[in-house]
Amino acid sequence: MVPNMPGQGENEEVREDIASTGAETGATEASTLPIADAAAPAANQPVEPADPVTGTSADAAPISAEDELAADAQPEAEPSTESTPPASPSDAVVTSEATKKFKRGDLIEGTVQETSPMRIVVALDEESVGVIPTYELERINKRNVEELQVGAKVMVYIVNPRDVNGEVLLSYNRAIEELDWQRAEEFRQSQDVLESRIAGYNKGGLIVRFGRLRGFVPQSQMSAERRRVLEGDANEEHWSKMVNESIFIKVVEVDRQRNRLILSERSASRETREKRKESLIHQLTVGEIRTGRVVSLEDFGAFVDIGGAEGLVHLTELSWHHVTHPREVLQVGEEVKVEVISIDPVAKRIGLSMRRQAPDPWDTIALGYQVGQLVKGKVTKLTKFGAFAEIVDVPEIEGLIHISELSDKRVQHPREAVKEGDVLTLRIVKIDVKNRRLGLSLKQVNSAAFMDMDWGQTDEPNGNSETE
């Protein structure tokens, strides 16, 4: 199975997260040093400084044991005048430990300890906690916010190991983004194929989502089928039709510093084409109707993508009307409805038909025409054994005027009696609906054998030819 894109379906803009996080980092860097300097004297404040000249007085009396006990007990007995001191010695120790333990850019798995509309507190280990602030929560989608419940495991990104409030500043969005970059690098190294959807386009290629990242498929890295659609003067409509289409890709370049993620559909298509066809063959049934897109035209027919694999619409299955080349009725990129008429699992071939989606003109022949009836026909092709003519009223049907039915005289080649484009009054001499064959005659138009039938028809049996 081809893996799906990681984090597919997220709607946050990655670039906004990068810009805002960068601003936060710059702000915290500017304020870290002064706070650290201010904390040092506060931590040493209970210590009495020595005399700057002598250190201690030479005349000082020896300190008694009772004095030592009193000196030791005095700081402990001193009541606290503030409920939350701005920077206590214990806070300085914890902050110092967190600063040593974590650094900017670290990815840490933590546990949600506390949630509120203003922030989320995450336990990073047994001793340290960090905070996801309000402005970060505003950028997290509702589904992810609901998952951040107390006790939930969550990956976080260390924005600052000590911010202006002395707390470890965390980012949830940056963590997801960094994980996506790591996954992208893993896919680049493994060269595995993954499936995603086209999110947009520009003049140079396609934009494809990779989790919260935006990957780029240059036009040169698109599949051959997609490039054929865009050949020549590709307008906006051709590009816009591709949006939200499924696409199989490989990661070919990852540059985290430049925010550059290059993908290739062309590399992936070689591996996925046969896999998709094999999978589709097991799903298809003969007689099934599918909507597909024409991907290429050949002299013998047209290849149509019907959802991950290509099937062949043979020239004779394009239309009930005579077709010399598929370009007469189709163009690359056109959406068509086809019927599955054959499946070969061994050869991995799928046969399709377009004409079977239109009313069968042979039903009209079977119900509305009979042997002996006069019809108008237009000569379409000459062969050494006769001439083919399409019925003017049912142009999808061609009948054969055998060389022996062209004239009462001996004819060496049909061109001695008719030419392509001639519109003639012809008589139907054979109708074989089962084998789809219609026999016509020019020489029997004035035959007395059909005189009674001719009285009921409006066409005059003059046998004269007309040229359009």
C-alpha cells in the first residue's frame, strides 16, 4: 500500500508559524541576559559582605557556639513578606537546570499537565515544565486543541529555555512542522512513493501538501500524461482542473534552511502505474461505467485514465460513426464516459468503449429498415472488392456495395462506377443485425423485382449520383 501524506488535512499556514516564531525568538533573546544578571544579586542578598579592606576585624571577639546557632537560625525564622518572590534562589536553581537541560530547537515529548484558555502547561520531565502561550493556541486548529487534554502526550518545540518570565517557552505548531521536515528527509532517503492531493499551482508547477509543509512539483517533474495536457497554450482552466486531484510523488530534495521541498511525480509514476493498474483490475467488472480522462492518442485508439490506471479505447470503439483517427473525436485532457468491455489480469490490460454509451444505431436499422428498401447513401471508401457508403439518415452505419452490385456492366475496380463523396440512391439487399453488416446495391435500384415496394416509397429510383 502507498502511504498517505503525514498530517494530511491540516489547514494552518506554515509560513505564518515560521515568521511568528522567529519574532518570538528574537524578542526573548534580547531580554534573557538582563534578567540573568539581576537574578545573581538577588540570590546572594542574604549574605553579609566582608569589610573591603580587612575582610574581618582583628579585634573581633571569638564567636561562641550560642552565637553560631543564633546566626544559623535567624534566616529560617524570618517570615516571607511576598507570596511570590520575583526571583528566589530556588527559582534560579530550577531555571538554571532547565537552561542546561534544554536548548532552542529541541523537540521534546511531554505530557499535558494543565490547560486553560490562556495557556497549556506541559511537563517536560519530572522536574521541568514549559508553557504553550495564548498566541500559539490561536494558531492551532480546533481538532488538535481538543486533543491536548490533561495527561495527553504531545511533541513540543523549545522556542526559548528561559523567557522573560523565567519559563520554558514551547511551540506546538513548530513541533509538527519540524516533524514534517524529518519525515520528508526520511522519504527522500527511502525514495518511497506517497500519495497526496494537489493544493494549488503557479506558472512553474504544482503545489502539493506534505503535512503542514508545501512541496513543489516543477513542471519538468510532472508525469508525461499531465505534461501532455499542458502542451502548447495551456490556459488557466487546464491548471485549475488539477486542484484537489490525487497525485503520487517522491521527495527528491529537502533544504530545511531555505524552506525548500521539491517533489517529483515523474519518478513516482513509473513505480505506481503498474501497481495502480493491478489494484484496479481486481476492482473492475465488465460492463461497469467509469468517468476518465484522455491521456494520449494513438493511431489505433485512445488511452483513458479511469482512476489510477489506463485502459484502451480501440479505434472501432470510439464511435458508431466511422473514425479514421482518434483526434477526429477526442483531445488529450478531455473527460469522457467509458464502459469496461474486457479485463485481462495476466496481461494487465483493460478494454474500454465509448460508443456503447451512445444509443446503438443498429437498433434503428433493425426496427426502421427492411430488405428491398431504398435509401440515400454517401460513398466513404473504395476498396478492390467494393465501395462503402454511410446511410445519410443514420450516418453511424456503413454498408458495403459489393463490386458485383455496382453496375450491370463488368467493373474492374469500384472507381469505374463511383467515387468518394458521391451521394447515391441505393437499395438494401441484406441486413445482418447480429453481425452488424448491411448489404447495398446500386445496380438493383431500378429492378422490377422491387416495383411493388417502390410504389410505397417517396424516393425516386433514378440511380443518378449527386456530388456534395
